Amino acid sequence: MTTVGGPGRRGWVAGGNPGGQTGRMHLLTGAGLPAPTAYTEHLRVRDLSVGTYVLAVGDVDGQQPHTEDEVYVVLRGRARLWTPDLTVDVGPGAVAFVPALEPHRFVDITEDLHVLVVFGPAEYSNAGAAT
């Protein structure tokens, strides 16, 4: 496996093909920018998918639980992330992990919210396995 930037430096994994991916580095453009829909997928490989979720002040987050684990990285904006057991304030730099099948949504959006979303494995990969 080769890490861009040399051994011991942070960077993209560029080879090794551990999950059947193309083995090539991808630079994602447009991540975090508004698009025609609230969610825009930027990358999909077998083991993960990456997208941007943008919600404006006053929007209602109608998402349903996903069949894959999910990581949210807040790029801009402020809101609260609700789950049945916990509600937390999120803002720029916040990173939240939501396990597969846990109900969750963004509420009380006080500044337009731009979130990088990482699903593992790729979104909907486990949809047939959900009960």
C-alpha cells in the first residue's frame, strides 16, 4: 500500500486495493457546496461512500435510519443532531458517528448547514440485509 506524501505522512491511500476499489486516488471537488438536492454523492466504492448534505435554516431533515454506519463532519453552519438517546450541538469541525439503523436527524438549524457524510460501507450496500 502506498500513502501519498510518503511513509509516515498523512494522505490518501493510493494503492493496495484492499476492498476491490480502483486503487487510484480521488480528489473530490464540490464537496460542501450547495447542489440541486440536499444530498449529493461524490464518491462510491464498495467499502465507503462520501457525499455532501446541505440544509438551510428552516429546512426539515426528513432522513430515515441508514443501513450503514455514518460519519458526519460539519464544515459550516450550526444545528443540533438528534437521536433517541442524545441530542448534541454541532458546528464547524464537529465530527459525529451514527451507527447503522439508529434514528437520527438534524434539528434546530440556526445557520445553513454543510456536512461531509461518509458511509461505511457505501450507502445502501446493506439495504437488503436490514430487518
